[in-house]
Amino acid sequence: MERKIKKHTDTKKGLKNMNSKSTDKRRLQTGKRENSSEHCPYAKKCGGCDYQGISYKKQLEKKQSYMRKLMEPFGKINPIVGMDDPYHYRHKVQAAFSCTKRGHIVAGVYEKHSHDVVDVEQCQIEDAQADAIIREIKNMMRSFRIRAYDEDTGYGLLRHVLVRKGYHSGQIMVVLVLVSPILPSKNNFVKALRKKFPEISTVVINVNDRKTSMVLGERNITIYGKGFIEDELCGCTFHISPTSFYQVNPQQTERLYKKAISCAKLTGKETVIDAYCGTGTIGLIASSKAKKVIGVELNRDAVKDAITNAKRNNIHNVTFYNEDAGKFMVEMARNGQKADVVIMDPPRTGSDEVFLSSVVQLAPEKVVYVSCGPDTLARDLKYLTKHGYRMKECSPYDMFPFTRHVETVVLLSQQKPDDTIEIDLDLDLDELDATTAEKKATYEEIKAYVWDKHHLKVSSLYISQVKRKCGLEVGQNYNLSKSENPKVPKCPPEKEAVIMGALKHFQMI
């Protein structure tokens, strides 16, 4: 019994000491860990990091080699820009909460290919203070009689905790994702939490009472502070709400966006279109160097945030439109309007031929493509270089150390009659492109995609039903009942939505 008590005390002391260590000391430790074969205790179960046990130098070399192979048909690429310190860079941290059969509360990430929660005390890529806040909430739950949500039974209150921290401002937002809008003793809970972490600027309850794999629900209730935080990026201040899109690695984001804007070589006379503008980050940063910026975004809430951000920064030469960017640019071309530069920052699935054709119709002198998906970038470059553009510069950035992801800034300019392009005709780009429109995903690939993205299992029957609904051909993927009136289960709306998303991802619809 004495041993157990001592062990528990030592653990608590260890965590306290860990949190009090200086940045310099942590960097010294990370240098030692670089040489270890497996320095993360959760690596085998978590699956969040692809490059565990690989030194950061080797990670960058692997990413550079991969990007070079992809970009060879289009031109040379610059050396990848890595981080000075690749640890604890994530300033948005979310943890799933659950309870073991023995009644122990656990908080962390879902185990790979399952919905079992891996109890993570401290993650090497997450902000250390955010991790400490989540640990404290876990410790407070018992005294405040807050039960962790059980996905199987539907009982319990707390599903997730989301912590967002401003890199420059230091402001912290804590979002408690509950199945109910009522938090017992909420005022005392906030008081106790802020006593431990006075840096917390706001606490929000997000209500998610649906059986879904989505973390956040649609309703937010502010129980302390303003319900949002602010942070500075490239000299502009941005409003960050619980649902706002804001890059999780602010250090590399600044480098990435500065490169994107410098590529355009703006003189103050240009009209710039910021397509897929989101909350307006790139467009607002570029506004000081352009005559006019037009931001176009389909998400209405994001456009509202963008307008708020423009007012907050006293910027008057930016106009935001809640429209489809492709249709918007086609209409501009029809009306004889011009744009000098198009900056596009699509999701990981890349753009599509409809949007890319609208860029070609508008015919800006320069296109700056900010990509978070190398494969889809290569696919889209293939289209643009076939329709009058030439890649002038390609710069990869390591936004997510220990993962396979690479962000890239590509500058394309209109090809002039005297330009010459050297293309390796022996290289089949389609072999490198995993999401080309010609590829037809198998049922197993669709199932794997849905599981990895949403942690939902879907059957071949459900996939067949959705494919039929979309007018796609289907094979005999399930055995029909021999009875006269077979009862075939209908695909639930939630699973239909994620299957539709998978079909769009594989460009089958």
C-alpha cells in the first residue's frame, strides 16, 4: 500500500516539475530524444504521428525527397522550411473523454482504427499548457460529479475538451463539449479552473447531443469571458471562436503566408482574389500591399468572421463575398472584369476542374497556390500547366512535424509565347496521383476513408445504396434475400452523408 501511495505522489511531483521546466531545458531534452528509437509512450496505440523514432533531420529529408519526386514534371523546388523546435507546436488541442470499466476517467485521443480513448497525459506535439489544463479538468470531474460520456450507453455529460491558445496574445479558450447545456456548479467549476490557470480568457460550453463522430455541436454558450480569443498573425489581429478555422501551428503559418504574399510581388496596384478565403487571413494580410482584395468563401459563418476581422484591423480595401469562388470568377470574366493575382488555399482534397477552369477563364497574370495536400497539388498543377500557366517557384513548409503532411506555396504565371518548358514525358503523373478523377475507389477504400475520417463503420450495402442514389454503377455487393418480401436496411442519414463525402473525396461524384 505504501508503495502505491509513493508512486502516485512521485507521478504528481513529476508532472508538476515537467510543467515548470524552462523552454531551454525542454529543447535540451528534445535533442536527447531525437536519437531514441521510440520516445513517445503512446506511439503504438495513438497513431497520430507517422514519423515516430525518426530524427527531425531525417523527417525533413524524407519530405523533401517526396516533394521533389512529385514536382519534377513542373520545375525545381526550394529546400523545405522546417521548425527550429519541432515539439509542442499545436496551439489547438482537443481531447476525447471516456471512462474505463473500472470507473477511471481517461482523456486523450482515439486509438488507431477504433473509438477506444488512449489516456494521454502529455503529447510531444501539443502545447504543454493546453495538456496541463486538460489534465486538471480530468482531475476536477470527480469532485464536481461530472461523468464522462459513454458512446455505447449514451450516458454521461462531458464528451470532449478543446483548448485554443493564442501564440502571441497568450489568451486561452477552453471549450467543454457536453451532451447537455447544463454544467453542475458551473461558476465554481470555472473559478476552480482559473485559480489553477489564471491565463484562461474564456470558457465556453458547446452542446453536442447527437450520436456523431463530429467533435463540436452547433450551439455555444459562453460561461466566462467573451466567448472568443484573439491572436496576431503577420501584423493583423484575428478573432478566434470555438468553430473558427485558424492554423494550429502559428510559427510556420507566419512563414507560409509571408512567402505566399511575397511570391505575388505586389506593388500596390493589383486586384487580388483570395479564393477559399475562410476567415480572411491571407487576404487581410495581403491587403496592405494590394490596391484591392476580394475574398470569396462558401461558408457563411467564416465570411462573418472575415468581415469582423477586417473591421477589427481597420482594413477598408477588402470586400468579402459569400459565394462559390469558381462561379464568382466566371461571372467576373463574363463582365469583362480583371484580376491580377488569384491566391487559392483549398482543403486537403485540392481544387476541382470546375474551379480551375474558372481561373483559366479569368486569366490572372499570377496564381499563388497554397496547398496542404501534395498529391492533389500535383493533380491541379497538371491541369493549370496544360492551360497556359507555368510553375515559377515551389516552396514546401513543414507545418506538422512527426506527420507525413506538407504545406506548399507554388507561384504560377501566365506562359508567354517565348517560354520553354522541359517536361519528362516518361513520368506518368497519374501513378503518383492517388485521387485523380479517373480513379474509382473500391468499397474497401471507401470504408477505410470513412473510418479514418469519421470513425464510423459503413457496410457495402449502404455504399451501394448511396452510389445508386448518385447514379453510379454498382456491382453485386451484398446477397439479396431469397424471401418474397426481403427487408433491406436503409442507410441512415448520418452514414449517407459521410459516404457522400467519401465519393466526393475520390471524385466519383
